[in-house]
Amino acid sequence: MLDWQKLLNGARRKDKKLGSAISESSAGRLELERDYDRILFATPTRRMADKTQVFPLESIDSVRTRLTHSHEVSNLARSIGVRLAFDYAEEVFGENAAELNVQRVVPSLLAAIGLAHDIGNPPFGHQGEVAIREWFKEKLKDKLKEEPKLKDFTEFDGNAQTLRMLSRLQILNDDFGLNLTYATLASLIKYPQFSLSTDKIFKKPGVFESEREVAEEIWSETGLGEGVRHPFTFVMEACDDIAYSVIDAEDIIKKGLASFQDLISYLKKHANHNGKVLSLISKSEGKFEEFSKEELSGAELSDISMQMFRVYAIAEMVKDSVDTFVKDKNIILSGKAKNYELIEKSDSAYLCKTLKRFAFEFGFQHKDVLKLELNGSHYIKNTLDMLWEALNGLSGNSLFDKYVKARISESYTRVYNGRSDKDTTYAKAQLLADFVSGMTDSYLIKFHDDLKAVHGSNS
């Protein structure tokens, strides 16, 4: 069984390396509480305000960005943490719960990983990840045999980039990134395996080869290992599912791609006699009828009804997630819960699945969304083409090459120049992945247009 004493390890990699004494608190804050603050004030966190959640380059300012989504996931995770730490402290964390200070550290840790979970995602959302993978598959196809670890990029995933971003790229005055605690870093590794892992358990690699030693140190310090998730990773993923399913539906209605009545009709059609779905329909329709008696416009009625739907749906899913975590705690703590998903095992599983289908049919497949995603993919691939050309001197170390290299972020260039393998294809590919995945949607477009304007004429 996994050990909560290790799982809640508040030590930091830098302290271990330097042999520094680990302080239990700083200005009244415990180490695990400080992680949230470090993430909140980090530059990549602010950049998520201009990164796609579902709808690229959204003009309606009340529709979610990657940052608002992350804050909401953080809020949901903290709420579950509060329930676990206050209502089920000894049942979940054992008789040493008070000694572990779970009522303070558990909600804070879960809030931190909720806020940081998407920090490594590239511009233009998940379509951005697809574009990066497709580009590298084409560009590196002839080099994979001689350098197998290039699969890190042909299988590029934002979760692996998150660990790299937080543990290495956010340079303060050393090479430890934000120097977060072992517990926080362990919880953020959604897929604890490498692209070169022979016995793959998860659908994606969650750690780059460049961070192998970092990950192995994290697992050693928290009692985990390759293929073993931290228990709070399941909570983080459940909160992500809740946010995606409920809040994406709300944004679809906010954008006018569907109405509140469309959502209710869809749920009725696909209820399949599910008690959770039928109860949610009943409560939501009751509120809709109540609001209909007020002097509200059609848009106001739809908006306020959807807000109440969100409140009811999230409350049910959070409650069921807590209940399922408590019920299945021994499975989760066994370290053998390989394909376990908290929401899928909960009573809200069908509700969550149905809401995701609604979002897919009414939102993700809408022609306007698909067009913007296609444009985003075009910008990413073209930008990577021009960066790769310059980085490899394919145009003879031209003025264009020099201009492009001067435009790459100083912090990423510093990390690249400090590598012992900087002349390898892997190092150059990683510099591109670091730079492009760190861009916001609008910066990527501007950067692409700037390069395009001088490309060719100065080569």
C-alpha cells in the first residue's frame, strides 16, 4: 500500500541537492501551501489567459480560456480536498491524519495541481498538440531508428511538457524550475511512463526522456514508480472531467451554438433511464419554469437556467467523486489502479459521458470551431518549419537564420545552451517544442506573420 507520509512529502529537489534544512513553514505557510502561490504568480500561468480551452481566439469574453478552466479545476479539486480532509480524515489518511496536517495540506495541494495541470499545453488547445505531433512525425521519420527517444516529440503531450515547464524551464537562479515539492510534482504526472517504456500502461507518455532522472527522483521520494499514479492524480483528472463536461456545455450555450432547451432535449433523448440524468433534468426544468415567470429576455432566461444547471451538475459530480474516492481508497492506494478513472467508477459516470457527447456534437464539430482549429494547426506547422530551417542552418546560416535565433526566448535558449547534447536532433527538437508550446494563441499568430514577412527575401 502507498504511504501518505511519503505521498505528502513537502521536501523540494533543490533542498535535497544542497543539503538545506527543510522548514516546516514560511510566514505561516506550510511547504505544500506555498506551491499554489508559486504556480499562481508564475508567468506561464498568466499566459494561459490567451490559450484556447475549446474555442480558439474567442471574442466573447465570458467564454472560458485555458486559465479560467484551470482556476475552475483548481476550485473543484480544493473542494474535494476539503471534503476528504475534514469529513473523512482518518478513514482516508489513517490515524496519523492530524500529524500529517491534512486539513491544511490536502486542499492546498489539490488546488495547486488543478491550477497547474494544463500549464504545458501549447496554443490552440488539444489541436495544437496534434499539430506538433504531426509535424514531428513527418520531420523526424527518418531519424527515429538512430535516435529512438525522438518519440518524445512524435508523441508530444502537454502533460509531459507541464513537468518540464515546472521542474526545469521556469528559471529563477538555478535549474530546478519553480522548485515545487515532491508531492505536487508527483501528483501532476498524469501518465507516469516514458515514450520508450516497453510495458505501456497509459495511452500517452507523461514524462520526456530529458526529465527521466527528475521523475525517478520524484517517485523515489514519494514511494511511487513508473506506472504508478499518485492518488491525487485521480482527483485532478476527475475535476478536469467535471469541468470539461459541464462547463464546456455552458460555453456552447453562451456562444449561441445551442440553447438551454437543446441541452435538456438532448439529455431527455439520451437519459437511458439514468437516475442522475433524470434528476438533473427535473431540477433544472423546475428552475427554468420558475425563471420563466420573471421578466427576462430569451437570452437571459437561457443563461440563468444554464447557470443553475451547472450548479446542480457540479454538486452531484463532486459529491460522487468524493464518495467514490472514499469507497475505493484501498484500490487507489494499492498502486495497482492502472486504468482506473474516478468519474467512470462514480454514480455520475453516465451523466459526465452524456454531457461530453453533447459538447462534441454541438461544439467541437461546429464548422466555425473546426475552421479555427485548422487555422491554428496551419500556424503551428508553418512556424515550426521556419524555426527548424533556421535552427539547422538549412538556408546557409542566412540573415533569416540569425533573426529567428534572436527571436527565441532567452530563457529557453539559456537552457538549450547549457545542454551537453545541444548539437543533437533531440536537443534542437526540444528547443522548438519548448518555445512553441510556451506561446499564447495571439503571440503565435503574430510571431508566424513576422517570420513569414521576412522569410525568403532574407534567406
